[in-house]
Amino acid sequence: MDYAAKFPAGLAYAEFLQEFGTADHRERWAGVHERIALTDDQRTVLAGFRRRINVLCMAGAWCGDCVEQCPIFDHFERASDPISVRFFDRDAHADLQETLTICGAARVPQVVFLNEDFQPLGRYGDRTLSKYRQMAADKLGAFCPTGLIPPGEALMAGVVQDWLDEFERVHLIARLSPRLREKHAD
């Protein structure tokens, strides 16, 4: 996958929802977006990012897991200038759907973290560890949220922190890269 060529085809958060979401989808996403509140410590971590992190997110406006997680990425992008997130509809981008599979399926959301040169730093998705722990505690069975009932506050906080930990991890990969340190003389 040529991520440098693909990335510009992605959409910003609001554009993605406008193009691929219905009014009901946008309302659900807005409801979750409003409930996300980054802590001071989380804002401090994000403010400390120095390397550009390009985030390619394959999602679906209809997807309950996306409803619960993708608004977090918008908050991160707003809190950290070096973060640039672009959203790709799973069904409109067959090349991504084929490339980004988990357990043999095109599950969403999936994120590919890319450095400033669009080289992969990591992949993450479809649900965070906090979400899977909650699912296991609830039933230890298959579950697909609809986005109609938002997650509880403790789960939301855990999922936000899980994603922040992954964003921080890939930032540190880029920050400590010998090639990028030489390039930036730091």
C-alpha cells in the first residue's frame, strides 16, 4: 500500500460524517463527541508531541464501534498540532478493506499510524483492550454495539486512555527513530 498516495484521499472528521453519515449517524457521533473530555494529563501528553503523526482511519459512519471511538481521534487531533487524522469509508475504499483485515475480516475502526514520510509506525483497532474486557465481562460472546446506547463513563475513559497510550507509543517510535533524529538534528 502506498500510504503517501492514499492519505490525501482521506477526509477530515466532519467531512467524513457529512459525506458518509446520515442525519441519525451524525447525531450519534455528535453525542459521543460531546461526552469525551480529555484530562489535563492527557492534554499534556498530546501537547508534548513533536513528530508529525499521520493517522489513516478506516471506518464506517454506520458502525457502533466507530461511533464510540472515532470522535476520540478528533479530540486528539485538536489537542495536538502534529497529529493529522484522515478518515476513509471502509466500503468506498476496497484497497484498504482488502489490506486492513483483522482475523480475516475488514473490521472497523482500524487505524494505521504513519510517520511524516508516510512510513508505517503501527496499526491498531478494531476495539481497545478496555472494550474487550468489558465485552468479556458482559457475556464473553459476540457483541456489536449499535451506537444507540453510548458506553458508560468508566468504559469511555478507559477507551480514551487506551487510544492515547497507542498514539503516544507510535509518537515515541517516531521521536526516537535514529533516522528522524538525524533528519531533525535532535
